[in-house]
Amino acid sequence: MKKSLFLCIILLSFMVESKSQSKPNVILILTDDQGIGDLGCHGNPWLKTPNIDTFYEESVRLTDFHVSPLCTPTRAAIMTGKYPINNGAWATFKGRDALSKNTPTIANLFQENGYTTALFGKWHLGDNYPVRPTDSGFNFAIHHLAGGIGELSDYWGNSYFDDVYYVNNEAKQFQGYCTDVWFEESMKFIEKQEDNPFFIYLALNAPHDPLIVDEKYAAPYKHLEGSEIISANLYGMIANIDENFGKLRQFLAEKKLTDNTIFIFMSDNGTRFGYSKDGKLGYNKGFRGIKGSKAEGGHRVPFFIQWKDGKIQGGKDQDFLSAHVDLLPTLASLCGIDLSDKYQTDGVDLSPILRDKKENLDERSIFIHHRQDWRPPHDLAQSCVLQNQWRLINGKELYDTSKDPLQKNNIVKEHRELVNDLLSQNASFIESSKKHTVYNELSTAIIGNKAQKEVKLTIQHAIGEDVGIWKCEQVAKGVKNKNNTHSLEIEKEGYYLISCSRWPKELAAPILGSPTNNLNPHYSYKNIHPEKVRIRIANQIIEKEILENQYAVSFRVYLEKGKTLFSNDFIEDGETYGVYYTYISYDDAEI
């Protein structure tokens, strides 16, 4: 009897030990447009973020962590471990806001190594096959389309409350506020995993504009609006994130998952509405620059990480220069995953720094290049090269951020040798980047594949020389835009049906009229009056007249396999402008 009891105790001890040594779970929380000053723990004198502040006190903080100054470039770098100029997704529109086919992602890496992977929230790396989340390594995804809820590529009528999101690419109605939904669905997903290791990419769309939140979260900050801060709603959105953050941590504690979960909190770029350009409103932790800027505040962001079982905790600051491209190799190392040859990253493994090991990583430089265009980023213009405390902006301005965080004093003339070295490094980096296929070749939406029977193209993603167009209210007003070109790959030879329209299918309204359902009362609706639609594809140019009460003008065209550029225009009084919505499907009942 004693022997049996002893064996049971030994077996139980082994089982407990085995579970504690299992692969760590990973939760990566990425907020949208939350700057380095948009946190109480970073010294913001007005904003209350008690749950994130508590996590800050318990985590390892990378205090010199950098991303790209815009949404898509940062997300692409996180997913691939490569700089935007090396993965092709360096803009938020104009054909450069999507990954390319067969791009290995961090989700693929975890999936290949026994993890169940999930995305909740914002993807912004392609709305069509083959670069949707489920095509890119995620077993499960609930997300909105394009760069934000309510944008013209998203489901029409979404307003942050009770929206339609996509569950593994199928539209589904949800109840509640967007941020609440993302966190709630994340917890539901965790409930189902039992002992399976999971990787969750909880990529919020908040606090990106439009700045919409329940009044109860914004109310405590209303009295500061205009005198101390730009927007009470922004602070309310962050307060809501903080509340959900606390709920998720409490949930993990109750499920006894805290200790063996690598938990990360970070943002995708600098603030947009948390700090005014003149510095008179808001708080930016002593840095100049907001979203889109090459100045420090545009790309230095919070990064907090904790993993109790991995001894990554304790409220420590690490000031090693680090970046978004480091996430993939670092998480692979922490999780004991060997990187195969297909995962060639630009980043470095930060695990020695996170574990406070004595050995130091080699000094490195970080490169920031992006461009809001289909054309590649400039070699030097709109760039920033970082090394230690030094920042070389546009190849002409040098700042020492340790002494001059507001970057007021350009000391390029005093450090010519250092500048020449940074310029040389940048030149070598650019030379290498230009050898990659994605530097010149656009990402393509694939038509004719059973994974997506109907492909939706929108003017938001169209290539052209005009400014961007991305809001539903712009479509409602009939704002005309010249951007009209899309990059396609025809996977299956045959006939295709191309349908061009003013409105998305969920509105079901005529091209020459206005919708009567799913209307947003804040939009102003105005009719447009084009006479024809013209398409160009695969050496074919076709025009058709628009009939009264016609919802879409459809073309049946024969296409051979291969890549092509497709353009579509409305023609009105001899002038052309891009078609707002286009749907393409293979004209065959078998697909």
C-alpha cells in the first residue's frame, strides 16, 4: 500500500513538473496609435491606466524600443521579422498595405511548432487571398477589414458598437464595443485550448480614430479637453483598453495560466491625438514627434514583457536599442523553436537582455524606411537610422536623444565621422533591400482559387497618383478619386465575372442612386452621374453604359493564368475616376 502511494506521488510530481515545462503560451497585445506618453506608468499626469501600470511594475521594459511610424509597416515587421522595405508592405494603402504570397509569418512559425494560433482585431496586411490571416498562419481569426473599423473596405455601417466582423472570413454580427469584443473572444478562445499551447495576436484597433467610446470612459477627462489634452475620447478609449487588460490578466490567473504565458504589451506607432505638434496639449514623455514622424515620438513605443516561468519579470528597465523586427527571433528563442532557413529575419534575439544575462548583444543599427505610395521608400529622404542614442534623420539631421530628447539641436556638423558611418550602413542596407523581389513587385490578390470564390477590390487599396481615399463618408458624398489600379494573379484560366459598383453589396443600391438601408445618419449622401464604366485587364479594354437603377456593371472576360494589372473607371462627361467597389469571381459553378 505504501509502495503504491509512493508511486502515485512520484507520478503526480512528474505530471506537475511536465506541465510546468510545457511550451509557454504567447499573448501579444498591440494597441493602435497609442504613443509612448499615453500611459500613466510613463508619467502621463492625467490618464489613469492602473492595470497596465501594475503590469509595468512587474514586467521587463524595453525602454528604447522602436517600430515604424505607421500601422501596416509595423504589423508587417512584427509578422515577418523583416523591415517593411524588405517585406514589401511599407504603406497603409496604394497596393503596399499587404504581404506577398507565401510570406512566412510568426503565426506560421508557431503553427508549425504545435501551437494553435489566433488573431483578434486588426490585421491590415491584406483583405484578400492569399494574405488574409487564415492564409498566413492563423488557425482562427476574428477581425475587421482594412486599416480600421468603418473604413470603406470594411463592412459598411460598422461604428465600433454592434458591428459585423469576419470569423475565419465569414461575416458575423457581434454585440458590444469593439475592444470589449476582441478581449472577450480571446478569453473564449483560451477556454477551448485546454493544455494546447497557443499564440494570440490581440491587435486592437483602438485608440485609432475615429475616437469613439462609451461616454462613461471619456467623462473623467472632459474637463481637460482643449486646455490640457486634445481629446477626452482618446483617453476614454485607453481607459477601456486598460479595463479589458485587467480582466484578461485576472482570467489568466484564475485559469492558472499566468506563470507559463509570455505576455507582451506594445503599440504600433506614435500617438496621433495624444500630443499636439506644437507641444502645447497632451503628453509625450519628453519626446518630439507623433504618428508618421521620423522624430523619436513617432516610433519609440512602450514595450513590456513578462514570463514568470522564464524568469522575465521583476520591474526592470533594459535600454538596449531594439525594434519590431526582433519579436520573431526573440519569441522563437524563448519558446525553444529553431528557425528554419525560410525565416530569414532582420532582427536579433533579445532573450539574453530580457533574462538579464551578463553577456551583451553586439551594437547594432536600426533602419526606418517607409513611404505612403506604391513606389519604394526613398534611400535617404523620410528615413531614420538609429544607433545607440544617435538618430540620423533624412541623412541630414543628427540628434543625441540622451541629451536632446526633443531633438532641437542638429549636431550633424560636429560628428561628421559618425554621420559618414551611418550613411555607409544605410547605403549597404538599401543596396541589399533592392535585391529582394518585393522591392519592385507588388503583392497580388489571387482570383480563381477555391479558398476565396469572390474577391472584393476597393478604391481604398487602388494604386494611382491621387491622394488616399479610405472613408465610407467619402464614398457617400461621391468624392471622386483617380486611383484605379489593382494587382491580380489569375490562378485558373477561364471566364471571370467582373462587377463594378458605387456601393458595397451589403447596401444593395444602384450606381446612380443612394442606398435606403444600413445608413449612417452622420453621412451626407450625394448621387453621382457617370455614363459608363471602363475596365482594362490582360490586354483587354472594355466599356459599358450604366443603366438606370443598375446596381453593378458586369463584364465577362476570358483570362489566362498569370499576373496582370487591372484598372476600372467611371466615365463622366469625358472625365474618369476610380470605381469604388469591384467584385471578381470565376464564372464556373464548380468553383
